[in-house]
Amino acid sequence: MPPLTLLQIEALARAAHEGQTDKAGRPYAEHLAAVAEGVRIRGGSPEQQAAAWLHDAIEDEALSPAWLESADLPDSVKEMVLAVTKRAGESPEDYTARILATPGALLVKEADLAHNADPARLAVLDEPTRSRLTAKYAHVRGLLGL
């Protein structure tokens, strides 16, 4: 069976995250679209764009690890999605080391962090949350060498 197309992956990700919102109350698919576009404009491959659409699917329990394992996706896409998926109790150092060790994953995470740290997105959050997230994103960027 041929791998899923980028349009099929986008539709699947949008459906999987249907009804979810980000910290600012916006539809979660807006974040996925922004990360996928961020990957594209940074010169990312179609596989990296696919991983961007799916980057939070496992972590947010929108899709299961078993689904990802059996999906008609290139192994590189599956590996990038798993690399950027945070694991319970995992240190930022271990998380970022896995991203750096996985081909293609750094660009996906870079686009994710860029959208997460967008001042317009952060501006709608309360000050303690905004400060906490700003520091968290800066720390992860530093660990990734961005």
C-alpha cells in the first residue's frame, strides 16, 4: 500500500485533534498547520512536514502509538514523531538528545518552538504562564543549539 499523502496526513491530524484547543483556547489544528508551514518555509522535506502535522498526536493521545506503528508512513516520519514526543518523567536533556539523534527531527522541533514562543500567542496567556513557558522554550532551544 502506498504511504499516506501529505494531504491525507493533514486531514487525519485535523480529525484526530478535533475539539482540542491550545493554551489560548484556539483550535489545536491551527498550531499543527503553523508548525507544518514553519517546516515548509525552513526548507523541510515532505516527510518533515508530515511529522509536523503529527508531532503532538501521540503526546496528546489524539492517536495511539499502535496507530503510528501500523500507519502507512515512511519510517523516517514515524521516527521523527516519536523523537519529538515527550515522555512522562523524561528530563529536557534526554528529550532534546533524542531529537538531536533523530534525522530530521530538529527542524520539526524548531518550527514547533517558534510557533509556541510566538509573542502574539504568548500575549493572551496570564503572566505566570507566559513567564514559565518563555523560560521553558528558551531552555529547550538552548539544549538544541537553536
